[in-house]
Amino acid sequence: MLLMNLSRLLVALAVCSVAAAWAQPVRNYPSRTVRVVIPWPAGGLTDVAGRIVFQKMSETMGQQFVIDNRGGASGTIGADLVAKSAPDGYTLMVHSTTHVGNPHVYGKLPYDTLKDFVGVGLLVAQTGLLVVHPSLPVKSVRELVALAKARPDQLLYASSGSGSFSHLAIALLTSMTGTKMVHVPYKGGGPSTTALVSGETQLLVGSPAAVLTQIKANRLRLLAVTSDTRLPQFPEVPTVAEAGVPGYEFRGWVGVLAPAGTPKAIIDRLNAEIKNAMDSPDTVKRLESFEPWTMTPEQTAARIRSDYDKYGQLIKLTGVRNE
């Protein structure tokens, strides 16, 4: 009996020791630089939103959150890097809804989209702006659809990659209107916008962060927004549904994820600090052309799960495949 009690005591002490070892880093977190992987090139919505928020967090948390752009393969290259990183809070990822579409587009990935990551929180909503090159003779969604029907497989639409938000937004549009357009994938929102401005392609669903400057300079023409309601910053611009495609709606998000197994206390701390950073007056001003959207870790996890299923159904419906 004495030996049994001694054994139990030793086990209890070991458990307490492990717990204490974990608690100390959590209390001191972050005690060194944190790497924030953005699996897209600079210039797109995901990159800009992530930089704004984590720059503020560097100020408020007293440690540097360094952005590491790892673009390629619709975000799967950077996501793989994060999935294989230590779950200690020192490697994070800012990704878009494309993350939950990729497994349905690529089929086999070197990581499990649901099991290898944990949601930390959301940053902004992702509403697309349907824009065309000024040389395209259309000034409305109805005229665009009519032109696409008259010229099947002749209009080129850019995207930030196969299975990305910008890809699926137009894939849904073509599916609902019975039109055929040619998809030209790029490595991010910045490159796809540059391609459209240069005339390599004719249309794009881009983020406000990526295309707003070009719209203001009259280098791109804005036709509609992809949300189900008009955006406050573009009150005169109709939704795609209002502009001639009833029932159309496509809205995503940009959020923060960490490797699975990251301590819950660190996830909760990061979530609270993200909200504090986004609520600060200077960040609110810098995000005024965005749609700030915060959630708890639990709400984020539920959203990721539901969008994973939603994107799977959409990709099956539209026939999108890795190209």
C-alpha cells in the first residue's frame, strides 16, 4: 500500500512538473520574436490586413511579430510550413477562406486542413469587388454576362490561385449564368491585380485592398460587390444579385491560425490581443476600407468547419479542379 501511494505521489508530482513547465512560457508569452506566415505575396487583402494588425500587436505586446510571405499553390506552401511548426505560439498563420477550399481543389495535401491547425480568430471579412479592364465594353454585370455568352471561352478572368476566393467567386458566377470564361491563376491578389491592369486579363473579383487604388485611378472599372448587401464605402455600387444574378452571394474571411496543439492559454491570449489591436483608434482608421470581423477561438473553429463543408459543396457544384 505504501509503495502504491508513493507511486501515485510521484505520478502527481510529474504531472504538476509538466504543467508548471508549460505554465511558465504561457505566462511570459511572447518572450521572443513571433513569425507570422502569410501564404500569399505582398499586396493582397490577406497580406495587408495581417500586416496592419500584427504591426499594432508588436507595439502592444512588446515583441516583434515578423511577417513571412510564403506565396504559392493557393496558400498551401505556407500552410504546410505552419502545420509542421512547433505548437508553441511562435509560428502563426494569416490565411483566407481559400484555406478551407484547398483540400477540395487539390485533393491530396501534405497536411490535414481541419486537424493540423487551430483557429485563433478572424481579422476581416472578405467581400469581393467585381472589376473589369476599361477596354472591356461593359459597364454592368448584365452587359458582362451578355458579352460572355456572346464570346464563350474568350474572356480571361484572373484570380489569386486555383480554389482561391477570387477564383470561386467567378466560378460561381459562371455557373449561375451559364457562361464560359477562361481562368488564369496567379500567385496572389497583388499579381492578379497587376495582370488585369496591364491588360493580360479582362476581369477579376478582387479585394478592396488590392484594387481600390486602381479603381480610383480609373485603371479598373467597378461593376458590383459579391456580398448580399451593399458596402458602406461603395453605397452606389450594386451587389451582383441586384445587378442581374438573383441569389448570388459570396463572402469569405481572413483569419489567424496556429499549429494544432498550441496551448489554449496562448490561443486565448492572442485572440484577446488581436481584438485589442483592432479596437485601437489608429488600427480602426487603417482598417476603415476593410470589414473588420472578430470572433472567439470557438466561433472561429465553428466557422472554419462550416465553411469547409460549404466550399466543398461549391467546388463540387462548379467543377473546379487544380489546374
